[in-house]
Amino acid sequence: MWSAFLLMVALGSPGNATGAFPAKEPEVISMPAPTDNRSSQQDSKKAQLLAEADQLVRIGMYYYVKKDPAFAATVLEKALKIYRQTLGEESRACSQVLNTLGCLYMAMNEHDRAEQALQEAVRIAERVVGKEHRTYLASLNSLGGLYVNKGDYERAQPILIQVMIGYERVEGTESLLYAGSLTNLANFHCLTKTYDKAEPLLRRGLELYRKKLGDSHLAVANALDLLGRVHHSQGKVSAAAELLKEALAIYDAALPPDHPSVIACLESYAEVLGKLGREEEAQGVERRAEKARQPRPE
């Protein structure tokens, strides 16, 4: 599963560190003085259309957060059409919206549409801003995530490595985007059962998350959870128990008790406790998981 934190790295949102939220193009921000009334009217119309597209993007992102990807995609498709009409077929804004649409289609399990949108986003970004730019890397990151979700690991791995190297060059080794790329690659190694390669990536990512976000952030919990599962798979059961316990404490403080991340962590923690012979604790944790799995009453 592509983690929620990393999807937000791919998608971007207003005011975050990714810079992936579609912005007005430079010619709109620094609009030249009109030479006549006609050009002034044209510039004004263009600015109005871009403002409308920007607002549609905000609405689309709102419904994405509200877990309505279908409606969010419909709204963003309208924004994309306006950006293409006003800025041309190839602009940074078009690439960014295509990236977001690709992630939404991925969430809707429409993998063919997602691949088409993300490949176009990558192609446009490469032409407009180049390969060493966060817009290009964000789209490439999303494409790698799609291939991971599809189980196409052969195509996913070189992309994820390229993203990690790119963020190291563009953002530096202390950035959250670099941390996210490390966790992405670690997630890939977990899925392919190459746990020895996953562990150092997760440890470095976890270190950066703690430093940049604090010990109680969900990104920290996600990294602890995944690292705990890695240790469990390696037979390091005691270490796994400590990591899963810490992850669960963060989840409990930040998420509802029936959240999928809470349930999955509870299940892993119960299994680890059982292997350690702590049967009474394991049974208590499993009861919590069973209760959380029950559907909520209407």
C-alpha cells in the first residue's frame, strides 16, 4: 500500500513543502502592461479563468481529503481543461493537476487511466521544468507508486531509485521529501521481501521524520509500524514488539479506534506478543482488534 503520507507528497496541498499545488504561471503573476483595451480585456479574461481553475483545484483537493475521489476527479478534470485552454497543453499547472488526477484514479482502482495521466504528467514536467525539479519528481513518485500498487515491481524499482536520488539532489538529505522517498523504497523492499535492504532506509526515514515532525506525528507511526513488521519478518521479535507498541500509541492518540492503520497494527502487535509468550497481553490486543473490525451501528 502506498502510505498516506507519501500520497500527500505526491499530491501536494496548499501550503505544504512539496510545492505541488497548481499555481499561476509566471506570465500571470507578472502580467505585462496592456498595449490596448483589447489586450487588456484578454488578459483580464485569462486571469479570471485561471482564478476559476485555481478554485476548482482547491475544491477538488477538499473532496479528496473527504475521501470522495470520484467527485474530486470530476472537479479537477474541469480545472485541467481550463489550464489547457489558457496556458497551453504543456504547463507546470497541467502537469500538477494530471499528477493529482492520476493519484485519484489510482485510489479508484482505475489503473489504466492513472497510468495515462501520470505518464503525461511526467512527460510535461520533464519538458517544462526539467528532471531536477520537485514537480517532475512528484509525478515520477506517483507513477512509481502506481506500479507498486499494480505489482509491477520491475518497472517500479528503477523509478523509486531515481526519485530518491532526485530528491537527494534537489531537496537535500535532511528534507521530508527525501525521507518520503526513502520510505517509498523501503516499502517496495518489504513487498518484495528484501527486508535487509528495507531496514536501513526505514531507520533513516524515521530519524528524519522525528527530527522534522516530532515524535507523535503519524509519519513517525507509519515508519515505526513498517520497521516493526520488518523486524518481525527477520525474526527479531522483541525489537518488533517495542516498535509496534510505540507506533500503536501514536495511532491511538491521533486516529479513531476503527481506523485501518490501527487495526493492522493491533493485529501485528498481537501476533508478536503471542510469539514472545505474552499470551494474556496478546489476547487483550486481539480483542481490541476484533472489536475495531466490527461495523459501526447505523
